[in-house]
Amino acid sequence: MNLKKITTLAVFLVSTAIFAQDDLSITPFKKDLTNKQVLDSIKATFVHDNIASCIDSLWMKELASLDLYNELTLDIKNINVDEKVDYELPTALLKERLKKMDEKSPFNIEWNQGLENVIKSFLKNRKKSFERLMGISQFYFPMFEESLASQNIPLEIKYLAVVESALNPRAVSRVGATGLWQFMYQTGKQYNLNINSYVDDRNDPLKSSNAATQYMTNMYKIFGDWDLVLASYNSGPGNVAKAIRRSGGQQNYWNIRKYLPKETQGYLPAFLATMYIFEYHKEHGIKPDRAIANHFATDTIMIKNAMTFKQISELLDVPVAELQFLNPSYKRQEIPFITGEQHFLRLPIDKIAVFTSNEDKIYAYVQYEASKRERPYESMLATRDSIGGGSSVSRVKYHKVRRGDSLSEISSQYGVAMSDLKKWNHLRNSKAPVGRKLKIYTTEAIASNDKKMVKPDTISVKESTALASNTSKIFKEEKVVSFKDVVKYHKVKKGDNLGEISDKYGVAVADVKKWNHLKGSNIPLGANIKIIKNERVVTVVRKEVKGNKPALDAKTETAVASNDTDSEATENPKDYYQVQRGDNLFSIAKKFNVSLEDLKKWNNLDDLNVQQGSKLALANTAEEAKEDEPKTETKIVEYKVKKGDNLGSIARKYNVAVTDIKEWNDMEDNNVKLGASLIVSKKEVAVNEPKSSKKEIIAANERDEVKLYYVKKGDSLFSIAKKYPGVTISDIKKWNGIKNESLKPGMKLKING
């Protein structure tokens, strides 16, 4: 433990020293930079940790589910303590264990038939639920015990939160009781829990635990019995007082139970049964799930500016689901900044170190995002008061959609709304059409001036045309993207099935069956399965520029060329930049509107140091060169073996070598089977196909997005969801119309994403 503390302190001090020397200017951000570029620039200077995320995202989505809370609440409400349950637990053994629990607890834990029935019911029907609850409890119980011990309250009351909320801080009952301890609105206000549009302290584990402890203290002063304190917590002290009077003044829970509300009648038995199962879970074969997190591995920091969970997630690389789990009291996934109030953010300890070391940069990014909010009155005043009567112009840009792009990423890159992007390009859904150039309108500020500004040594195309008489043809090259079906073959190996093969090539199982004329899902070992893939092909087309231009002298040609490419300069700068005196990597990235990480990757740089006079690549030239290469496709000829054929006669017929036929068909000897299909020719053909239609592109896109999974022996919904990042158990249930979690081997599941 001491070694861990020393290591953490050393990392913190080193990161502080590094940032103290960093000359990055954090206050002014250029308006023409996109969110992603600003975020990348800031994060490039952060201290990066290789420590794993505190909590698994799939766990988070499961914890957010209220299924377990609803099931336990319904059980307690409808429990019949007088109904015997058939479960193998000897009464004598149960009495002995309850007696041991009673000896070390201030609660009156005595055997009765009703309590035995509830314990057996939970053991028979809720074993899986308690395994999950015990995993979650490892995070919450230390907080509960600290709060209870501070007021000298029995520590066993921590099990009450299991009965109340199934340890879900966002649980809300049908009557509005909220949080781990299920406080009503008025009761929460009475115990100083803050509840407003942004914050609900009833969901805060620490604050709500302190309020629950105070409530228990007050109720014990009234009743003097912990069993009755729990009954009053559920139904209110007034109902307990009425039950005591109706029973003739008896003050034992089991004597007044029949006079209490129906839900409260099963409340204390459910609490004692929960305590028993937590104490004796090993004896009943209940194995707790792994701890989702440890409270000691987290810490808090006071927030000095309003910020959203999304911003924190992007800056610190912490999943939003994890932030929700650690900070459940913030209702809108946003931490407000209110004068006179303090708000804290809980994070894993390693992320606290990153936050504190880069606090100024984090708040600078938050302010930069806030400055982009539309302020019509401020912008009108700024326009009116700007020097020379500043104005703005609208420019059109084009973005070529590549495989993996999404509309949200494209809109974020150019700082425009996704709804506008869809409207400008007449898109009906939110899928980015691969290969298409999307039109994007951007607004840029310009300074108006009465005098016409002309750069020295430049000349317009119109003026240059009038300078000479002889003409010459000018050509330009354009890249044309098309999609072509390419036939591939997969040789079936041991253990292969249609689901795995279709997943490997990104195609649907139904298509594989259709291409290979398969009726069932069985495929013979060694068979060659035909796969048709729709692949992206880039071809270069040479076009003549309309209108003849005169031949110019060298100086004038340079001027014309600079004018012709001026409109594209902002989007397509030169491939390389020579480092000048005073340059640094950050200033170059801002100058050419690229991210710092990309600049480092394209030039194989490990740090931010650059030498004067060196050349830096400003684009991924390797990818562009690969894209410019001519694409080819393989044309395959098949031959069906007839009676009397042999490998030599077939080779002579198609003028190929026997060794080639054996290689193409993975043959080990010269034997051929009657009726078998053999590949007898493979030719590489250059592709120069016309651009595919919009419908074909969208169809290919959609085909790539839907996946099918065939259930194997031992699979569960949780293990399958874990294989597909971002997919939850509830998603799989919804896509496949599944109501329960039972799966059968061979079952086909849709994975839509």
C-alpha cells in the first residue's frame, strides 16, 4: 500500500512539473478550429495513464437497469410468510445459525416459521440476484458502515438498503421514494437533502446514508427497539404507533405484525432473510460476482465551472456510464456551478491526478465549447462595432465519405448541426453514404474594405487570358469512387460454421446460403464457400478544363495556378511543410487545421520537438498513394468434372499448368471427383467501372451493419453482449424478441450494430 501511494505521488509531481513548463496558450482558441481539433490538441499534452477503466461499461448498463429492484420490491410486497417452501434446509440447522446471528446483533433474531419460509423462498428463487447484489455491495457497504458507526447505529442496518432499493441509487418507487435509502421528497427536505433541477441528494450514497442514519437515531429515541425502527422506516412512525395501540400495547414486532400495513408485514422478515443469506452465502453455494469498483479507489474534486459528463468523458477518457455510477446525484448528466454552493465530482484516483494536473486546460476547453452557443444579441453588437463594419460570407465545402465515417462525426468535424447536414444533402436517415461527397456550408468572417486588395505579383485568370494570343489545352484529374462485387472463396476448416464465416467477411448468412445454393446450415469440411464482397474502388479520370487558356510566361502561369487552387487551399494544403524558425508542432497543426496526434503519426514523431528546415507531411500520403493505385479484380473460371476427365486433360483444355490447378483448388494429389467444381483460370483484370448508384451504396452500407450470431454451448446473453462493444443485453432481447435469458445452441441472433 505504501509503495502504491509513493508511486502515485511521484507521478503527480512529475506531471505537475511538465505542465508548469508547457508553453501552450489555453485561453484563446481560434474560431475556425473544430471541436475535435481543439480536444485533440489539449489531450495531446495530457499525462496518459495505462491503468484500466474503473468499471466495465457493460456492468454499468446492467446496474442502470431497474429489473432487480422491481423484482425484489414485488417479492416483499406480495410475500406470504405463512406459506411453506420446499427447500433443503433443516430447521434445526437454521435455528442454530439464527441463534449465532442473534448473539452478535442488537436485533431480535429468533426462529419462527414465517422467517424460515422467507429465507427458503429467497434461497430457492433469488440465488442469482444475491450473487449480483453481493458484488455491488462491495462498493456501497464501506460507505454505509462508516456513516452508521459515526452515530453508533447497528452496522446490520446496511442490509436495509438491499431490501429498499436493491442497491440501485437511481431506484424510484411507485409513490416517488428515491435513491438507495428510498427517501420521499418531504422527508429528504426534512433531513437537508438538496433536491433541484440539477441535483438530487437522495441519489447520493454518502449524503443519503447520513440522512438515513439520522432518521434511525430519531426513531430509536421514540420506540427503543430496532425491529420497530425498521417497521417505522417502511410505513412511518404513525402506523407503528397505531399497531401498538391496536395490539393492546404490545411492543414486539411479531406481536403487532398483523396490525401493520400488508407491505410492512413482510418487511422485517425480508430484512432478516437478507442478513442471513449475506452471512451464510458460502454454505448455500452462493458465489458473489466480482466487485464492480472499490470505494477506496475513487476520490472527489470540487468543480469550479459548469461542465457535462460528455465533456469530462472526452477529456479524461472515462466512460459516461462510469461517471453516472460514481456521481448518481446529478440528474442531467451535468455538474452545475451555482454561486455559494459546492459541487463535487467523484473519479477514479488515477483520473483525479490527470484532472488536477490539467485543470486550467480542462476549464479552457469547457469555456471554448460554451462560447460556441448562439448568442444573437451579443453577435449583433459585435458585428455593428467591429472595425470597418465586419461581415461574413458563406462558403461551400465538400467532404468525401469514407468507410467508418458517421454523420455525427462529420458534423462535429465541421462544426455544423447534423440536421443541417441531412437537409443540405437530401438525406432521409442518419447513415453516411460511403463514397459520396457531402455538401457543407460554413460561415467565415471577412473584413470589408472599400479599396480592392490585390496581392503583389498576382494576376486574375481573366486578366491573364487577355495577355496572350496562342492557346493550349489544360487537363485536370479527378478521383471517382465506385463499388464493385468481388468474388472470393473460403475453404471450410474444422470448427467453421456459417455464422462465423459470414461474420469474418461482413456478409449475411442468408446471402452465403443463396450464393452457394445451401438449403440448411450444414457445410461439408473442405468445401469452397463462395463469398461476394462489395468493395470500394477508386479510379482516376482525366478531364479537359472547359474554355481555352492562353500560354503564359512562367511568372504569369504561377499567378494563374495560385488563383485556380485558392479555393481549395484551405481544404487541400501542400503535402509537405518546411519547418521555419520559431515553429513548433502545435502552431503548425493550428496553421494547417490538422490535429496534433495526426501530425505526429504521419511523421513518426514521439514528442513535440521539430527541427528547423525539416519537412513535415501534412496528410497521410501513404493512404492516398495506396488509394491512387489502380484497383483490380480476379475473374475466376470454373469447370465441372465429367466422366473420363483427369487433371492433365483439364489443364491442357484450358492451357494452364497442372500445378496451378492444384494450387487454386488446394489439392494434395492428382485425383479428381466426378461432378466436382474446379477453378481452372484466375485472371487479374483492371477495374474501371462507373460509379454505383446511391441505392447500391446504401444497400452495401446496411448489409455491413447487420450481423448474425449463432449461439454456442455455454453462451449467455451477457457473454454475447460483451463480444460487441456498445451492445447491451436489453438490445439483443429487443432485436430478437427474446423475453427471458434462456438460449439454445444453434439459435440465430441479430446484432444490429
